[in-house]
Amino acid sequence: MLKNGCATHFPCLPRIRRLLSKWTIALALLDPQHKVIYSDSRAATRAFARGVVDAKVSKLLEDRHISNHSIVWFPAHMGDLGGGQRNFNESAHEAARGLSSRAPSQPPPSPQRAFKDQLQTYNELTRHFYLNRREFALPHKGLNRAQSVTLRMLQTDSYANPWRMSHIDSDYDGTATCSKCDGHVNLGHMLCGCATQASYLEDKVKWDSALRSSELNDQLWAVQKARVAAESLGLPVPTWEMPSTP
């Protein structure tokens, strides 16, 4: 315990985390309205119980009137504290689990399923978030390498098209401007047609859906459609044998 509002000096601990835990307790001691201080740091709790805290923490309490307080240590995740008091560690834990949209805030009814699907490691966390941000499906395992590359090029809008070729190939002599709408014959124009066509919106929705689909039939349809369109315009395309529809 502290005597006369002062604490015995102790060399700074190497771990900043312990120092911050002691700072937190010290700040709570300055609040006369709360007589019980809860901490999940056993080292910090013991340091105050013995009256041996860091010099920087002790300086914070110098010349301050400190009323009697009780410092209680508890494990980080042990549920509510009782007496209607909310365990803020549990609140933060539930909020973090809610952000990940993986583990429920309450344990599942079956003990065998408890904590089965929680995010724990760094790799699990990063993989979960980047997979949630993924817009396009991976190439189906039924595609060969050239078809997979074609699908990825279509998804990233890097597949050969007249407008692109007119900028990167000085020998390309195709038409890069639409004669109907005067727009650029880019990848979308090449595959979905001119915006003046009645079926343009329907074709565009179907095309966008195929690029995001994980189904083999949809992916095959997309790469075959792109190949046929590119060949009809004399564009270079990956060499692969067009497979039969599964």
C-alpha cells in the first residue's frame, strides 16, 4: 500500500507494458469516487501492494491526497466482476470479436463447439480481412494455366483490347474508337458491346457476374467469350485449346 501518498522508488522495468499498467492504477488512485481498482496486471498489483513502483509513477502521485483504495487483480477474461459492475476487458474483447464477424459474443450452446471458430493468430486475422475484401473469385481448379491467366487479366482489366493495343503497339492498325458512339473500344466495350445497344445493360450485368463467379461454367464462358472477341479483332491472346463445356 502507499503511505502518505508516496511510493518507494524502484528501477524502471524493461517492459513498457508493465509501466503502463502501473500508470493506469496510479491515475485511478487519484479518483476519490472509486474505491476499488481492478487490474489484470499481476505485476502492477503486486508493485503497489509492496509500495515499490517506478520513479515516474511515483512522481505522478507526489503531493497528492490519496484516499484509501483497494487494488484487486483478476485474470483478463473472467466474465463480469459481480455487483452489477461491467468488466471492460470483456467489453473490449466482445467488440473486437464483433468486428471480425467470426466468433459469437456469447459461447455456443454446445461445449464441443465452444471457441471453435475464433480468430487467434496474426495470419488468421489478416487472411480473414483480406478475403472479406476480395471482389473476384479465384480461378477454378478446372481451368488450365492459360485460362486462369486469362481470367485474372479479365478481372484486372488488363486483357488485350483495341484501345489498349493502340497505346502499346505501334504496329496495331485496328480501330480503337467506336463508329456508333465515338467511345473508346476498351475491354468493356469489346465484350459487352456499344452502350447504344438495347442489350448493353443486360450483357454488362451478365459479364460482371461471370467475372465474380466461382463456378467453372461461368469462368469458362468468360474466358471463351474474351478469346473469341479478341481473335475476331486480330488481337494477341494466350494459346490454349478451347475446352468443351463441362
